[in-house]
Amino acid sequence: MIYTLRHRTAYRYGRPVRFARCSLRLKPQTGEGQTVLSSTVTVTPSPASAVTRRDYFGIETLGLTLDAPHTEFSVEALSRVEVARPPPPPPESGPDWEAVRAAVVAGRALGPDAPVHFLFPSARVPLVPEIADYARASFPPGRSAYGGALDLMHRIRADFRFDARATTVHTPVSEAFALRAGVCQDFAHVMIAGLRGLGLPAAYVSGYLRTTPPPGRPRLRGADASHAWVAVWCGQGWMGLDPTNAAPVQDDHIVVARGRDYGDVAPIDGIVSGSGPQRLRVEVDVIPEDEGNGPLAEPALALAR
């Protein structure tokens, strides 16, 4: 499957911003079943400097500096990505979770993909005993690591309510767990905290998910959204699991970045020097090539938090 991805972020400031510095993580990754065919980023107004680098985990980051007063700032990323992943393995395949835990602790690999980097607490995913206890019910002795992770994914989907008003981007994972509500970021953080609490490495993955409009309805421009899920180390490689939708990651998911938590992979972050309110508008389109790239219907409203 080949997708065209469009991700536009626009800020409007109540008063001129005189200086801004930000980091963009918007280019999809090549590897693990997907290939980036093309990718461009357009920034308005033009930055004073733009430097591309890769962090330790291989995430390509574009660092921008704007030093002229401006009241609007927009970023549009346009990519074309081919995705062709193998089907997920049988639910109870692979080594048992106790063996995976022991092998990770004994391992000596320290490369960017080494599971040990995703074993310990991180800034947004501390170890929370209550979440570890919740996850433990999915991992009886001798069960495969993959089978237990699948079960945990399904339990989170069943026990938690998707509610965009329940949390914010800064809500602690312990609070989202207590509420049993939140968005994909919260579902992923809860699952990661549970897996790490049992000694299993788990990573936060940001990207996009293909959505399908209702039958007979046009695809709305900008009505898709960025998405987040989990990659768990099951002893024989990283396996992607989506607790928001209770589904293994397949060809409907497009990976942009993988890190320890949301803080490593935020699409845009940074600082601005100014005062006054700001408004944010985000539009995302995930268009399969077999649907064509014709005109899209305009939504009534497309705001994101």
C-alpha cells in the first residue's frame, strides 16, 4: 500500500512573536516494513536557520530558528510512503515472558534499537505499581511475551474510554490510568508503564493511522489525525500493538518515530518569545494511492489540542 501523507500545523498569535526555536519530527521512517518514497517540509515564514540531525534513536529532527517578528507560523509536511508488513504472528508464539525479561537484563547490546533503552522509567512513563499490577493479570507464568502483550492490549481497549476531553498532552500516566480514560497517547503510556513494570521493554511509537470515511461519504480534508501506539520487545524483535484500537500494527499504520515516550517523538515542540494568546490548527490527511488524490471535502472545523 502506498500512502500520501499531509500534516499541516498552523499557529496564530495574538501579538507578534519576536523569536522562536522549534524541533520538527515529521518525516516517516524507512524500515520494518515501510519505505519513504519522498518527503518535504514547508515552513512559513522562512526560518533564519534550519538544521537537520538524527538523535540517538535515529529520529530525523529539523531544528528551526525564527528571529523576525511574526503573528503566524505554519508547517506543512508532505510525504509518500509505501507500507508492506508481514502478517502478525500467532498470538502465543515466541519465548515466554520470563525468558525475555531475563535475556534483556543479561544482554550487552547498547545500539539505538537495543531493548534495554526501553526498559527503564522515562520522563513521562514512570513506574507506577498500580499499573504494573493491572498488567500482571495478562502474564501468568510461562505465557509468551507476545501473547501477554496482546492480552494487555485488548484489556486496555475494553477497560478504558476514549475521551479527548478527559486528559491533556501533559496529563500524568497515573492520572490517565485512574480515570480509565484518555486518548491514544494515554493508552500507549499506560500500556508501556505496565510492560516496563514487569521487566519487558516497550517503546512509544508516533505516526499515522489510515481511516476510512463512512460509505457514500467523501473523505474530509484534514479530518485524519496523528496517532500513537506501542512497540514491545518479545525476544525476537519489536512487535507493534495499538491499544486504542486493539489491533496489531499492520499496513494501516505509518511510523514516524519511536522513542521512550511522547517527549522523545513530539511532532513539534520548542519555545517562543512573546506574550498574548495563541491558536493552533492541525490538519492531517492519510490518503491511500488507490483512492486517488482528487479534491477532498472541507470539514466544518479541524482543531487539535
